[in-house]
Amino acid sequence: MRATRHLPARLLLQRLLIGFFLLSTAAGVTDKLERGQKLTDGETLVSAGGSFTLGFFSPGASTKRYLGIWFSVSNATVVWVANRDQPLLDRSGTLVLNDVGSLVLGDSSRRTRTAWSSNFQPASAASVQLLDSGNLVVRNGSSNTSLWQSFDQPSDTLLAGMKLGKNLWTGGEWQLTSWSSADDPSAGDYRRTLQTTGLPEIILWYRDAKTYRTGPWNGVYFNGVPEARAYADKYPLLVTTSAWEVTYGYTAARGAPLTRVVVNHTGKAERLEWDASSSTWSRIFQGPRDPCDEYGKCGQFGLCDPEAASSGFCGCVEGFSAANTSAGVVKDNADGCRRDAALDCAGGTTTDGFKVVPGMKLPDTQNASVDMGVTLEECRAKCFTNCSCLAYAAASIRGGGDGSGCVMWTDAIVDLRLVDRGQNLYLRLSKSEIDSGKRFPTLLVATTLPSAVTILLLVFMIWWRRKNRTIGAIPHNPTMAVPSVSLAIIKDITGNFSTSNIIGQGGFSIVYKGQLPEGRTIAVKRLKQTALTAKGKNDFAREVEVMVGLRHGSLVRLLAYCDEGKERILLYEYMQNKSLNIYIFGSGESVIHRDLKPGNILLDDEWKPKIADFGTAKLFADNQTGPDQTIVISPGYAAPEYVRGGEMTLKCDVYSFGVILLETLSGQRNGSLQRLLSQAWDLWEKNRIMELLDTTVAPLPKSEHEILPELKRCIQIGLLCVQEVPDDRPTMSEVVAMFTSTTSQIHWPRRSIVDSGIAMPSNSSLELETDLLNPTMIDMTLSSSRSNYCCITSNQCD
């Protein structure tokens, strides 16, 4: 009984002792080593967030000592080794930042006394710090800038923030090298590099021989690794191609599990993810995956099919047969395939054609030529007139459709395989092979269709819609250029409106991410049931009516719609695909948006702005005006004539544009009381316009004269757009001309007598609508757009 009564006291004492122990231990933990300080065997540096630890270790059964960095949650998971080829034989090692600024690992057992050094000797180096990214950094004492970092000397692991590739100025290269064995971190036989000629692609080497490649970068992922799409949101891939470097890396989204990419000593490249519930690493990708990933398995012009194990995986592409006729089939790593009929191309004339080989991991691009500035149709023409060109493909699928850019092969096609979500390869064949039409559909020479898959999908959509059509809010119009889509198809491409696919929502609608069969990502805007009032249905019909009639590169394009039963759904694409222009035609009418504001200006992957949300828009003939019974507006962006009397003119959106321009320059919101406009007018009249500029738009120069002319012109255009009288405002075409011709004279803006604020009339029917299409991930905030102010002057906002 006595023991039971005193148990809580004992537990309390134990916890206090443990707490004091942890506190004393934590007090000795640091992430930094100052100049002259030493780190001895048994001591560690721990990053500020506790993610990584630097210290001495012995791998596996080895007794040798190494200096390395490992994940704190798993001390057996070493991500970087300093002295991988110069192990310490005992525990006498010390790490020190010496007097000349070099990081040195001392070894008393060696004659040289040095097992490893950073070999960087700036006199001002003051400290070395382990960051929470896993990067060990030597910092400058005066400016605190990085002078040396472990990320520039990778071992076998790629962490978020690291990169593979090549520095084109210095010739330096970032690559991963496997360990020799599980117990030996010395450089092994396998390397993982980024191939920087042709299109960038990751290569796995065994000594000097390629063993596996990911396929070329197609603007979204590496073509032979479609699995990357599954974790792209957690670990976005980054490929940089510039005049000074070609590199690949990735980042980690906030809240994403710990991850690493490692080249192990068995010749596998793996991406692993930390499972906190089981305290283990789980593999989410491995390459090579199957026999078809073996580099060049089926030889030249051979095609590997991972589903054809019974026939040895290998076959030949259309128009080719096994080169070894005695064998009758293509053998692994053998002679590959030979052409059945010779090409006919010489002296500038040819009868050759092309056939499409779909679903491909594209061939090795090491010796291929790349042109990112042409369309796929132009790429075909280039290949057709070049007798050395044996095949071509789109260099990027980023914009959807059949893709854009051009990659052409003039050498034998090598390492071709079928892969999920693969691309089209257009193979040059003789006329006789084109006419025979044996296995693959002919690519018509004069075709202008953007994608066979896309067209078949649209045809199927129309057929299915007619079969299952119910009466909706939009009457059938045989001339309508946008098809209606069945609810079943939309459920399929959105995962039955899965909450994991929601990318934004407003008061009237929810926007989902959808995936078409050919890989294009679209936005699916579904009106909430609470919005399906008579007015909500009218707004839906108006948005379809407006978007069908428009053709403009700065407008988000409507792909299709659904009005089945109680559902009202719009399918949008964000990326421009000019090959689809034949399906969209202009009506010759003008459009008044009526709710132009930053929240309705969306940014695509290249930061090009596009206008969205036409649920409040109306089509108008030139110079047409008219009253509107309901004001659907956002405070601060409404033209005076619209607020006072509900009158719509083509100059309403000009006014809104002027407000947005001034907001972008100043970093301030205008608001319903028009304070920003009053401030802008005051500073303009007092010739103090520099006070309006937000320094995040452009850092203040040494002399304001360096920026004053351009700033003055931008503010002048903004004030012209927000003049009180509609006729005094320029048209949007005149605004564009003002920006593109900086030498032309523009009018002096005229300030209204009353401009301190525009009061909303008490008898107005005011509706402050939440954006119908305002996804959080693409909502243009002022902070993300101000850095590109007045970019029209340099033709960067087309």
C-alpha cells in the first residue's frame, strides 16, 4: 500500500530528472562551428529544426570512422560523407574551421594529418553551419554569404534544394555516386548524372556505360517516369536550362514527408519517403523498374514492350524487321532492327512520310537537335526537308495538346520502349511503308489537327452527350463551337469530384483539377447547388455564351460545359493551344467583363496573365451602352457611370484596368472610398509621383531619374483610364499602343472636380459576388504581380 501511495511521487521525480537531463543536453546542442573551434568524435552539430545531424559514424559492420550528415530521425540514413575515400582508422578525428577559412578534417594517424578538406581559403570565413535542409555551409564573416557548401559536393543522395547537372561556365558537374557497398561509403561503380546535350534527361551509369535513363524532360516530368506525376505536388521537379547551367532538382512542399533520392550500390536509383507512423523509409519510385528499362535492350530501332515477356520483350517499330534474319526475332542487346524499305530523299525532293508511334518513352536525345521555338507542325516540316532526319517529336507537352517545340533524331533510334502516358514519336518511312498502313495510323502530311486523342475524346463527348441529354439551361445551338459533356465523363476525370482535387472555391462554385486521358490538366468549375437560383442559371448561361464567342490569347478558354440535370459545370483550360483555333471563332462583338480585378486575372505556368470569370460579362456591339438593373461589382473597381446609374459601356473595363495598374504600382488596394485614386491624383498634381511607387515593384535607384520617365508614363496611363468622363478614357487598343510605343505623346489626364470618393447609391441592388472562378493556387495577388509592373513596355506580357 505504501509503495502504491508513493508511486506518483516517484514518477514525478523521474520525469524531473529526465527533464533536467534533456535540458542540459539541449543546452550543448548547436548547429554552428566558429573559426578555431573543433568538433571531435562523439560530438555533433544539429540543424536548427532538428532535421539533420553532422558527426562521426561507422557504417554497418565497419570499424572505420567517417564524417557525415544523416537524418536525425534515422541515424543509419547517411546523406553526405566528407572523407568517403579517406576513412579514419580510429576516433581521433577532429573537424575545424582553420585560420585561413578552410574546413579541415584532421587525422592524427596520417602523416599529412588531413583526411579531408573543403579546399576553400577565403580569409574572411568565420563559421560553418548545418542548415535544416541538410546543407553544410561555410559563411563569410563580413557579409554572412555562403563561400562553400556540401550541396556542391554530393555523395549518393539528392535532397530537396540540391541539383544535378553542369555549370556551363566552369565546366563543373553535380552528380551522385553510389557507395561501394552497404558498409563502405567510398565511391562505387554507379553514377547518376544529368545529360545536358539534347533535351535534359537523367542517366544512370555503370562505370562508363549507360544502364538506364529516365527519358527526356518534357516540360512537366521526365518522359519515361510518368510515376512522377503522382508525387509532383509534394516534390515539384525543377529543370533549369540557361546560358550558365543545365540542372535538375526538386523542392519539398510545406508539410510533405521527408524524402530523398539515392543511388545505391546495387545499381538502383530510388526515391524514398519517410513514414513517421512506422519510422521506416518507403520506396515510391525505382529505376530501372523492369527489363525494358535496361539501356538499349532491343538495339537500334528496337521497341521494348514490358507486357511481352513471353516473346522476350523486344520487337521492331513499324517499317523495320529484325536485323538478324536467322534468329527471326530481336535479341536483347543484339543487332536490333533494319529498315524494310529504303528512304527516298535526295536533292531537295522526297516521297517519304511519317507514321506515329504512340505511347513512347522517347529515344536517347544525346545527339538529337532541339528547337523550343517552333510548333509541332513546323517541326514536321523541318524534319521532312532534312534527309538526315529519321524521326521527330514534341519537345514539351507543357501546353497540352500534341505539345510544342521540336526534337529531331538524325542518328539511329536507341532505347525505345512503351510507357504509360508516353508521347508520340513520328518516324520517317518510305512511301511504300506509308501506303501499306500495317500497324500504326498514318500521320497525314497536311494535317492541322492538334491531337488525335483530343479529337476522338471531343467526338465521344458529343456522342455521349446526345445519347444522355437532359433539358438544361442552355438551348441546343448547332453552331456552338464548344461541346457539352456528360456528367459521367466529368466524374471520371475528377475522381467523382474528389476533395483531393479541389484547387479553389468561392461563394458560388468549386473548382476541381481534372485529368484528360491524354494527360492534359484542366479546371472543372462546378456551381454549388445553393447557387442554382434563376439568376445563377442565367449567369452560367451568360458565361458559356460569352466564352464561346471569344478568341483571344489573354482569355482563359472554355473547353466544354455540362448542364445535365441539376448540374452546371464549365471545363476550362489555362494554357494556350493554337492548334485548336479552328474550333473557336470570333463573333465580331466586344465583351464587357464588369468585374475586372486582380482576383479575376489568372497566371499560367509562365506567369502570363489571362482574364477569367465571365459569369458577370455581357456581349456588346461597338459603341453600345445600356442600363443594368443589378450591380455585380467589386468595390473600388467600378466605373462612376456604372455605380451611379448601372450604365455599361466599353469604357467600364478600361476604368477597372486603370485601378489595377495603379494598385500594382503602389502596392495598395483602392477600396470602395477610392482613397488610392485620390492619393494618385494628389501626388501627380504635386509632381511627387515617386512617393506612390512601392519599392517591391522596383528598388529605388541611386538617382530617381533612372526610373522616373517610365514610372511617370505608367501612372499617366493609369490616370487616363480612371478619368470621370467615359469619353475621356482611352480605348484598350489605345492603352496597348501607349505601352508599346514609348516615344509617342499621350494626353494629359483631367481630374474631376469631385473625386474623393464614389458613394454607392442607396437604391442600388448591390451584389458583392465571390469569384466564380478563383482557385487559390492561381489567384493573382498583388504581391505576386507587382514585380512585373509595366511589363508591356518590354513586350513581356503578351
